[in-house]
Amino acid sequence: QVQLVESGGGLVQAGVSLRLSCAASGRTASSYPMGWFRQAPGKEREFVAAIHWSAGYIYYTDSVKGRFTISREYAKNTVYLQMNSLKPEDTAVYYCAADSVGRTWPLIRTYQYNTWGQGTQVTVSS
């Protein structure tokens, strides 16, 4: 059973950077495609970025392209989301997710993931 734990959120001013981490436990967790989603108050959970380690695929939603970078440290079973040039509209709870079923890429829908972390709050002030 895969478990995911996010960390790295916080309260920052617009323009600065944050790096979120998602540590995955489980013997085969490092082989699963992983994604980051976010949910702002009163809004639906939306896709941010995804990485398919073994296939070498990475995918971003348009609003974060050029500012966010998803990466993976295989030996630590950890996925990162480096967020630069943060904007107030990036404020949300950020969730990481794993697909242990093997769904078709790109994995940009919540239903394509079967394991979720508890979330970490990111607040960007103007």
C-alpha cells in the first residue's frame, strides 16, 4: 500500500519560490507516475503537473509552465514541485497523488490517481 506525505508549504510573498516535497512509502512506490494537484477555497481540485519516471514524461498545466518544475529523486522515493515566481492565484492546498494502476498518459484528471496525500497549504500574499 502506497502512502504519500507532502511537506514544504507555507505563507510567502508574491514573486518568491517554494519547493514542495512528496515522500512516497511502499516497495514499488518509486515506479508509479506521480502528480501534483491544487485546490483553492470554493474551487475544484485542479491538475498542476505530473511525471512518469520510467517513461520520461512530464506534463504541466498551462498556468504554471515556465514557473513550476516537477522532478523526482528516485533513491528517496520523493517527488518535488519547485515553484518559482509565485502569484496570489497560486494560493491553494497542494496535493500529490500516485497512479499504481497504470492508466493512460497524460494523467491530468483526479480519477486517474488512486492514492493521495493529505495536502500542504501554500498561501501567496500580494
